[in-house]
Amino acid sequence: MSHGKQRKETNCLNCDVQVDGRYCKNCGQENIEPKQTFWGLITHFFNDVTHFDSKLWATLKPLVTKPGFLTEEYVKGRRVKYIDPVRMYLFISFAFFAMMFSLQSERKYISKETHPRRVFLIDSVRHSKLVKGTYGYTEVKINNADIGVMTLDSQYCFGKAYFDSVQRTLPDSLRSTGIRKYAEEKLVSIGTAYEKDPYNFFGNVKNHFKKSYSKIFFISLPFFSFFLYMLYIRRRKTYFYVSHAIFALHCYTVAFIVLACFQFFHNKFYSLNDELLGYAILAFIIGSFIYLYKAMHNFYKQGWFKTFIKFLLLLVSTLVLILLIAIILYLKSLVSLGVGY
């Protein structure tokens, strides 16, 4: 309840229904004076924050400690004391990405002054005769930094004008057309962007790809729900697609929490040896898998073995899907750096 002054009039300002008491029974709005003081505005803000904070803890605790419980509560209609799954997902995902990008450093991997420029392309390939298919990626260590080195056909290394001139010298049967021409023009733009900043090219691609992480979750979530629907299709009269979607939202919210913990751990203890960091990564992965398995068992109420088989099928399907999405988004990040050259 707010501390606003109750109106003498008994008509609701929101829906114009007669109000019996402090709250409208039709829409729930409080029948208080619309004119609000600055202190009243501040008080209302803190009341909302406190209310959200109490519901946040009431939602987070069972979500993390009781896999599948919160989804069951929501499906059964017990929702008042918990935050809505969509709001919870958006709030936690926003907090995670805000933390991730605040901890991310846009560092330069190596500068042009620390090593000769010729590292960005292998001269024997760059100045060789045109050989179709001579492109690839290798890594070299320079000043204790791992630097990606890209090799391309000579026709892709000198800009679009050079590429077009090479194409004009070829007979019609050998010229690139259609999808192949489109792909090769993208290679030209990538090569041009690479030559302008070879030392940081792959670092920039990586940073650009990190900004697509949210898309991986957003795109895969409805597919994750669909995989669950197919795994439990014989029980579709009990579990509708929306039920699976609520379960998916809760699982993805927990995934963000786990990733946030790992990101914090990684940034705080990145100087530890690689073996210890590897154990930490393994612990986070195993913990996430155990959570998903227990959540499926607790929510769908099937035996441990049957749940385990469905868990494996869900895990493999989701990992393959996420891998495909990640590859597409990485290639998109790679290509986008060449736009405008």
C-alpha cells in the first residue's frame, strides 16, 4: 500500500467504476489523489524497488536450488509471489550482458610498431601467381602474443578494383558469377579490412562476435522449447508448447546466472594456471548439465532412466543447434568487418 492521500470521490480514475474502499475491484488501481509530491514520487519508486527485490529473491532461490519447481508452480497457477518468467529472463540476461561488456577490454593484440608489417600476409602467397583455393588461417607467436595470420589468393588482397580487373582477364567460363561471385566479393572486402589492420583483425572479429551472444540465446530458445515438445509429444495434453517454453525460460535464466558466475570467476582469477581454470570450466559445465537433468525429472515426472535418455537427446540437439548458430554469427561478424571497404 502506498502512502498517497485517498480521494473523496468514489469513481475510479482508470476505468470510471465505483470504488468501494481504497482499491478498484475492476482494475485494481488505488484510488488516491493524482497530484503527487516529489517525496511521494521518490517513496513510490523505492516501494516498487523493494517489492521487486523481495519477489526477486523469492524467485531466484527456488529457481537455483529447486530445479523444475518454479516451472511447476507457474503451470499450476501459483504466480503472485514470483516474478514472471519472461521478465525474469530479460532482467537476468540484461544484467549478464551488462556485466560481460563492462568487464570486456577492447585491447590491441599487437601494434604495427612492435613487429614488421609483413606478418599480416605470407609474401610467397600474396605475390604468387593466381592459384584458386590458396587461402587459410594460421597462428604465430609474436612478443608472447598469439597472432592470427590470414592467407588469401592474390586476387583478394588488393581491393575490388584489382579483383574486377583479374576477372576481366579470365575467359567467360572461368569468371565468377552468382553466389560464387558474391562470396568472392565478400572475401575481397575482408582482405581489404584485414590489410588495413592485420594485427588486430581477428581480435576485432572476436569482439564483434561477443556482441552477438544474446542472439544465440534468443534464436535457440524457441527451438529448445520445440525439442522438449517433441520429446514429450505423447504427453501433449498435459504439457502444451507454452509449458515447455516456460521451462526453457527458467533453464536459460539459470544458464545466464551460471555464465555470470563463470565470467566473474574468470576475470577475478584469470592469472591462475590454466589447469585450475580448466577444472573451473568443467565444474560449471557439469553443474549446468546436472541442473537440467534434475529439472526435467522434477517437472515432467518421469523415471530417472527415461529422463536421462531424453536429457541426452535434448543436450545433443541443443548443442548442435547452438554450434550452427554460433558459426553463422561468427561468419557474419567476419564479413561485417569488411563492409565499407
